[in-house]
Amino acid sequence: MLRTTSDVMELRRWAEARGGRPCRDPASGRLEIAFPGDPCAIDVGWDELEPAFMWARSVFVYDDAPGARRSFIGATDEAHAFLVGEARPDAHV
């Protein structure tokens, strides 16, 4: 089931439980979560992701099913598009 949150600590707990780490896409600048085996062009660390997430008033969309890795970080309107299946091309799915 997809869920949304603006709580950065919830984002971190979810990602770390699945081996995820914060990354930045060099082309779009978008923050995302990379998992083991996923390419990560720019590792950013939690100390960069957390304040950037809060400053931009981002939301995190994630699948809370055991083992699920589907997620999205972005603005509210982009998150809504992701939820209704109109994910941006640079969204991490």
C-alpha cells in the first residue's frame, strides 16, 4: 500500500530498513533513495537529504509492503501525480 509522509525520520527508517541510501540525480538534481544494486551517481548522505527535504517542504511517497522499494521524493503536486500513476520520468520507482 502506498503511503505519504512529510516526516523525514519516517523516510529514513523506511529506507534504512531496506538498505537504501540518499542519492542525487545529476541531471535533474532530484533527491532519491538508491537501494543495493541501484546506480547512484551522487551519494549525498542523510546530513544533506534531511535539511533539503524539510526546506523544500517535500513529501515522501513509499510502499509499506514488506520488502517493497517503490518510492518518490518531491513536491506535493509531483507526489500526487506519482500516486495517480503519472510519475515524472525521473521518479524513482
